Amino acid sequence: MALAAFALLAACAQKPAPTGFNDPLEANNRQIHDFNRSVDRAILRPLSSSFGNGPPGPVMQGVTNFAQNLDAPGAVVNNLLQGRPHFAAENTLRFVLNTTVGIGGLFDPASAIGLNGKVTDFGETLHVWGAGEGNYVELPFIGPSTERDLVGKIVDVGLNPLRYVLPKPEDNIVPVAKLASSLGDRARYSETVDSVLYDSADSYAQARLLYLQSRRFQLGQTSGEAGDDAFEDPYEDIYGQ
């Protein structure tokens, strides 16, 4: 409750929306980007090709739904820390409905009745609290990020209540489901992802631009064309962020 109250106060003092990028670690980031691209070329792209292109089939959609449902409890916690109880309530209802009627989250009856919820993470919580995005970084196996979102990713690992509820070895299903969902996303956006990683003149600069543009839009820091509701960052989906 105290953290939620702090979030409400911090929200009143948001920093101006960032422009451009801060990338003092570019040389090191480029080396990691080359490593991530080699992992994609050798592992992710060949594996994802077995999923097929285009909209996911029933099985893949079920895996995606299940993986997204696993994130709902963590989103509830972050909604509360952000001082957004209405989103916390909506995400709670989504999780309960999809876990019960949706058979563990394989189906998404919540969306069918207009209960769409609010996807969020601790990186957004830090943003609500007034933390700047920091320098741009690229992480091994994970991909584009910022210093603020890196902290958010670390905290989110321990913030999801399911981490402490699921017994062993059942808790291993969480990373397996997320990996399968990420491979499905890689297949779904195959053409665009390949264009970014292998066809652009500078895939690192292109990935950096796409990530920052997408993340700032997600946090409500962009407007106009950058704030188009149809905008999606397929490169981000490769790593399941």
C-alpha cells in the first residue's frame, strides 16, 4: 500500500518524454547484437520455421494464451505498485476467468467478453515512479532493452506470485511455455524480422530504433505517427519481451 501511494505521488512528477537515444556502450552492444543475431540464425529461425508463417494455429494460439496468462499475476502486482487498482482488478478477473473457464489459460474467454486487461511490467512501474529510461543496452539472448527495463526484468522474475506457488518440477513449465510462445512470435513475424536482422544496412541501429519507438509508445511517451495504435515491434517479439 505504501509503495502504491508512492507511485501515485511520483506519477505527478513525470520527466519529459525522451527523444533520440543514449548509447555510450554501443561498441559492446554491437558485439552482443552480433551474438544474438548468430543465435537467431543458428537456432531461433530454424526452430520457428516449423511453426509456419501467418496467424498462429489453434495449438500455437493455446500456447501463446497460456504463456500470457502466466504473466497476469505479476501484472496485477505491478498495477498496484503503479497506483492503478482498476487495471489490477481487471487483470485479476482475466486471470481467474482464463484459468478456470479457459482451462488453465489455454483459451481466452476473458477477451471474448471484452476483458482485455493491461499488459505491464516493473520497467513500466519504474517509469510511473519517475525513473528515466537510462542508456540503451542489448542483452544476450534477450535483445534490446534500456537500463531501466533491465532492472525491471530482474525484479519481474521474483515479483510474479506464481514463482512461489507452483511446486517443482511443475514450475519448469513457465520458461518452457514462454520459449514456445516466443518461437511462435518469431514465426509469425518472420518476414519483418528477417528484414530487420539480415536485410537492413545496419541491423543494430534498426533494432535500437524499433525497440525505443515501441517502448516509448507503450509507456505513452509518443504521439502522432509514432503513437499509431497499429504499431507493433516484431523484433521485440523474438525475445518474448
